[in-house]
Amino acid sequence: MSVKVGDVVISKRGHDSKKTFIVVATLNENYVLIADGKSRKLASPKQKNVKHLKVLTEAKGLDAIVDDKSIESVLKQMQTE
């Protein structure tokens, strides 16, 4: 599975299952760091196995994601679409 920085993903496993996140960094081909701007901020993103993620949308507006508020707004916009 190819997960890139800026992709909007949903968690399929763990205590955060069914929650939406944005990929903020890739560690290697199996692990990424995700944040949602609320419970998981950019300062302390969650490490997640890409097997446990489902990509909702490809990276778009990546340059707009610079802080927690922008992550929240992108995720909120995804929920209304």
C-alpha cells in the first residue's frame, strides 16, 4: 500500500479505529506518522502501521497543512463532502 504525506486516512485498527487523520510523515515503507489536530497534534503524532490505514483521498492542498488548525479544517471539510 502506498501512503504518502498529506493523504487523508482512516484508522482500521486500534483504539483510534474509525477516526480520520492526515499523514504528516513517513518513517519507512511500513510505518507513517498521523495527526488529527485535536487528540494527536503535529508536535506528538501517532506512529501507525500502513496496514491499519485506509486512504480516503490522495494528498491535496499539502502546502496548506502547516499547523493543527489547518489539519482540523481539512478533516472537517472532508466530513462535509
